[in-house]
Amino acid sequence: MEHGDVKILKKKPIYPVSAELRKYLRFYQRDAKLPVGYVDLLNFYESFPVMDKNGKDTLWESPLYPPHEIDRLHNGLKKAYAMLKASGNLRIVEHKYIDRIDYCKFGNSNPFRIKIVNRLNDIYDYFYVKKADASRIYGLELEEIFSPNQVNYLVDGDSLIEEHIAGIPGDEFARTRLREPDYNPIRIAKEFVKFNERCMITLLGDMRSYNFVMQITPDFDDFQFRLRAIDFDQQFYEGNIKVYMPQFFKENRPYVELAMEYLTDKTVLQYQQEEQSSIMYQARSERYRLKELRDVSIKDNISTIDNIHQLREGLFKHYSDNQYHRCESMTDIIELNIKNVIRQVNA
């Protein structure tokens, strides 16, 4: 398995949500009238850095709001959480309170992270309020369609709320648990290969280790592992093919080295084929939704002509497939990727 060091040089612009995409979101019940939006949460007058338990800066800040605003914001956020989790049933937040609001200046979406706590038993959950970015929404939809994971989010105007995806951050897992003696390294390496394949086919970029989490499920005789993307900002925007291949980010080198140590070329190919079969099955079972998403995204301005031309050239060289030269949009490229997967699986 190859590795390297790929860099993203420019910050991706935030693309507005088109009228066609809003119509799609409405049909699939992803739109809502939220009581509190992203702009409301920007009305803080000061903030201080949030440190982790070891005193290290987390890159998150804790904003301070005017006292007369706090009740309105907290009540609105509780209602938004109820809309996200229970179709607006307020009984689920009856005994909950907003414990904290954190803000991140790092990255594209500058999210707010909300911690909500059940006062009866101190069980807590998180959710996020972000700028609504068409790239991210397409990424969330493709994750819902092609991955084994469900995603839960709502959009209102320029605001997007998302549920928290639980798991151990990929960089922390690599640092502290990757070589855990109780864990089967082949299972971890297999999951990374399959994740790498899915990102490549669906053009989910920038999957550095801090942009995915590891979910661990104890089985009756072993542990099962699943890598889950948590950041979808770089969905089919970049022109560099390696941006869509997690193996080429230096942050993921521990996973690549594990795969090189424990897998053979034959097993890597087998795991890639397993993931391709899964994607083919999802493409067939979700074909109507996929077609509707395609019809919306192909009209949308979500990348640059230069990036599209660079990526189709990279894919032509990678797959030795001249059909990529006919692609005029990122949607065309993904569609060809999926058609090729179906063709290979059925060959």
C-alpha cells in the first residue's frame, strides 16, 4: 500500500445551498425551521480557549454571551436538539439543559459544538451548529447512501445542525491504541483499506486522521472496528486525486504502516473488492435517491473547471480509462466511478 504526504494548499470556499438542493432536502425531510441559527450563536462578545485535561489547547473556544441572550439561545438549542433527535418532540429535552457552547475557528465550517446534559442522570450528548455548505451536504448525503453509517442532520437557510458521531478520534487512536495487544491488527488494517476505497470512489477528500473516528464494538470472541468520516467539507472539490486517498496523508501513516505490515497485495485487493460490492449493492438499493441527488448536483457550482480537469486527468492515469476525459463535472466523475465499480463487480 503506497503512502506519501499530500497537502491542501487553499481553503475551500463555502458554496451556498441552491434552490434545487433545498427542494431535495425538503423531500427527504432534511429541512426544518430552526429556533436558533448559526448567526445567532455568533453574537458573543468575548471567548476564552478550551483546554483538555492535560492543559493542551484544543483549538476550541468558549464564547461568552450577553446574560439577556442566554435563556433564548439555550431554549432554542434544546428545541433544535429535539427536532434533530425526535422530530421535535419536546419531551426528550424536558429534563435536559445546555451545559456549554464551544466555537472552533479552525477549518472551513467554523462550527459550534453544543453539550446537552440530562439533569436526572448526568448523561450528556453533543450536537453541532454549522454554516450550511452545499459541499458538506452532498458529502453527508453520499455517506448516508454509500456507507454502512446513518447520518442525521437538518438544514435551515444558512444553518446546518448535525448530530455528534461518537468514536475515538483517528489521530488519538493511532497514537494510543493502534498497537493494543487485545486488538487484531489485521481487522484494523482491513477497515482502513475499505475506508480508503470508499473515499476514493465517492470523492470524499481530506480524510486525515483527525477527520475520522474509530468505533470499536466488542464481539463474542474479538473486537470489530469501523472508521467513520466526521468531516465532509472537502466533498468532490479538489483536483488532486491523492486528496481522496487517505493513504497519502502523513497523518495516516501509522494506519498505512499497519496495513503494509499485516496485509499482502492479495488481501488488500480482496478488501477493496468487498467494499466495491457493498457500494454496488447500495447504488442499486438507493438508485432513485441517487438519481435525484445526481440531477441536483450536476446543475450545482461546487468546484472549479481547473479542479475538474485536473481530477479527471488524474483518474484517467490511475485507472487507464479514457472515459474520464468526457466528464464535465464532479458529478460526472462520481457517476463514472460508480458505473466502473458495478462493471468490475459484475465482471
